[in-house]
Amino acid sequence: MSETYYEFGTAAERWDRAQMFFEAKEYQTAARIVRGLIDEAPGQVAQRLLLARSYYHSAQLSRAETELRAILELDPVEHYARLMLGRTLERQGRSDEAAPHLRMAAAMAGEGLDLMD
């Protein structure tokens, strides 16, 4: 794949551009930009979360799952990643695997566990 104009610029410019494409529902383009940022700084949770969200919304669920698991290795108490992992597993028909993640996300958010049942 050759580089395109939106893959050039500072990290901050590319981050802003990735968010703009995500908000415009151009999830694959957002993912492409964010992947480059992650290559440069693999420990950035926010970038990985945007990549996971881009994959989720473009129905690349196994890629979303992989990113979400990587995020949770970096930051086990990242509430939104935990919730997204549960939703991603549900969308793949893996409700039994999703349930503990959804319960944990609800507990982290201070919600009653009955909200997730």
C-alpha cells in the first residue's frame, strides 16, 4: 500500500485527521492512519482505542478484539475497552465469553450488575 496525503504530517496532525475520518464514519481510513501512529508509539492507549473502535464499526471484529485485548494488557482498568471487548465478543456470538467483561465494565462504571443481564 502506498502512502497517501493523510498519512503525512506530525503525530498530532495525523491524530486529528484520524479522529476526523472516524467522526465522518470513514472507519477504514481512520484505522489506516492510527495504525501508523501506533507503530510509532505502541503504548498509547487512546490511539489503540480509536483503532479498535474503527475496526468494530467496520465489522472487523477479530481485529477489534485483538486491539482491545492489547489495550487491556496495557491498562487492565480501561473501562471503555472492557465494555467494547464484551460488545465485540457478543457481536461474534460469543456471549459466554462476553459476560464477564460486561459485568466488570458495569462494576467499573458503578452500575448495578442487573443492568447488564
